[in-house]
Amino acid sequence: MSAKMLGRPEPVCGMDSWVPVPARILAVREENFNTKTFTLEFCDEGIRDTYGFAPGQFNMVYVPGVGEAAISISSNPHQPRRLDHTIRLVGTVTRAIARMGAGDVIGLRGPFGRGWPLEQLKGKDVVILAGGIGLAPLRPVIYWLLQHREHCRRVVLLYGCRTPEDRLYVEELERWSGDHALDVLVTVDNATGGWTGPVGVVTNLLRRVKVNARQTVVIVCGPRILNRVAAWNFLQLHVPPSQVYVSLERNMNCGFGRCGHCQYGSKFVCRDGPVFCFDEIADIFAKEEI
Ligand SMILES: Cc1cc2nc3c(=O)[nH]c(=O)nc-3n(C[C@H](O)[C@H](O)[C@H](O)COP(=O)(O)OP(=O)(O)OC[C@H]3O[C@@H](n4cnc5c(N)ncnc54)[C@H](O)[C@@H]3O)c2cc1C
Ligand code: FES
């Protein structure tokens, strides 16, 4: 197993740098009506050679003249020369990115944050639970687990979306499911377009999975309410809090623990997270105002 993958790779532009590095858009792929995946490469060959990221880390993506947004890296960590960022086009920066295409240059700072607990997955069953665009930060850990399949026991992916048309990475979901390297269960809130799979919230899928609580590590990423409900569901199934991990979102500015924008209780989500063990945040996780 590569140490580079398990550690916390240094940001490409130094720990304290606010200066983005130019990156070229190689391809844009439409995932659904408001989400696109941008494949990027650093313009500088030297940076391409040295950049690495851990699954669950994020970059600050900069659109010149507009601003920056924190976006998870959604591609294969074994191929860090080409970086996917799956972006929901909701606001100022993300809508500006939406207008860009192959050949355009944007800025990147990163990788930032603490990613998924790869070491803790060793020898365990892994249940990955994603809601909507929450699958994006989880895709690198899926790639990582597929490459190191001997690292853990069973891998189950539970994924929920509003409609079948909202699913991300449809071809990969089908391939992963067909390969039987992991068990994939997808559910939708509304069954449109001839959908014959499960209907209902993603946590309902837990009824279809046998969870061996002591043997299982859970990793969750979705909207705030889903993170809460999912974490509580797993705790009720007696998965120890030390084996439940969630990725959180806060407003970001610096990305490296200086500005205080992303404060979450006594922690900074950019530096101490975005991935947290339930144990670390149990006292504040249920509080709406935090
Ligand atoms: C660690 C981390 C990783 C992230 N990874 C991703 C990622 O992989 N892909 C991605 O698309 N986003 C991701 N985000 C969220 C992204 O940073 C925010 O959505 C960001 O605000 C978008 O910037 P903007 O300038 O386009 O929107 P803003 O101008 O900041 O927001 C404009 C409006 O959109 C609304 N809005 C903002 N975010 C959302 C949202 N998520 N859903 C609905 N409405 C919203 C706001 O309430 C506001 O009214 C991540 C955030 C964090 C902290
Ligand atoms: S974004 Fe500045 S401290 Fe986290």
C-alpha cells in the first residue's frame, strides 16, 4: 500500500498559500441536469509529477475574476495527473465554472483536509452510504478499495438520489455492480423513466444489508440531514461510534486553518476534517446552530 495514499499529501502551493495554480480543463461531462464533472490537469508539468491526494480531500477551485469554492476531488487517487471535480452548479463560482469548457484554465489550491480513514478499513466490512452529490467525495475511496481489494472484507455501497436521472457516474455504478467487487444498492425518492429498483430514502436500504456491527466501518457523505440520520441509524445497529465517519461541509475561505470561516465547535472543517469520526463530533453533531 502506498504511504502517499494513506497520509495527508502536502498542498501543491505550500501549506499557507492563498495563490492558486493554473490548471487546464481537459474534459467536461454532464452528470445530470445541474451537475458536471470537470477533468483537470495542472499546466505545470512539475506539479503534475508531484501532486497527490488522499480520498476525501478537496481543492479550492478558483475562477479568475469570480472567486473560489471548495470542491472534493472525485477521481482515482492512483491517477493524480488527471483530477476530476464533480460540481453542482448552485452559486456564483460554480455557475461560472459551468460556462467553461475544454481548454479553459482555472486555478487550484490544495489538496486540503483529512480524508477517509483508509487504515481503519483494514480487515473490516465497509459500508459506504452516499446521498446525491455526496457520492463525489466517496468515488476516490471506492477506486482505492477496488485497487486494494484485499485490504478489507465486504464492501457495500448504498446510494440514494431524488430520481434515476439524478444519479452520478451511472456507467461506473453499473460496472461496479456487475464486477461484484462491491455490493451496490441504489434507491431513488421518485421512480421516473421505468425505474424498477428500490424506491425510498437511502437509509431504508439498511434493511437489505446484514451489518456485522463490530466488524463494520461506515463512511457517509450526503446532505446534513442525511449525515445525521445515517449516523444515528448505524449507531442503533450497534456500530461503535469510533467506526462511523462522516464528511462535513462548511463555508470555506483559506482551506488551511487560518481564517476561521469553517469553524465547527472547536474544530476547523478544512484542517481537522472534512472527514470526522463520530466520536470526535458527537457532542455537536446534532446541534442545528453549529
Ligand atoms: C470540503 C467541501 C467539499 C465540497 N465538495 C463539493 C463538491 O465536490 N461538489 C460540489 O458541487 N460542491 C462541493 N462543496 C460545496 C461547495 O463548496 C459550495 O456549494 C459552494 O458554496 C459553491 O460555491 P458557489 O460560489 O457556486 O455558491 P455560493 O455563491 O456560495 O452560493 C450561492 C447560493 O447557492 C446556495 N448553495 C450553496 N451551496 C449549495 C448546495 N450545496 N446546495 C444547494 N444550494 C446551495 C447558497 O445557499 C446560496 O444561496 C464542498 C464543500 C466543502 C466544504
Ligand atoms: S477555511 Fe479558513 S480556517 Fe477553514
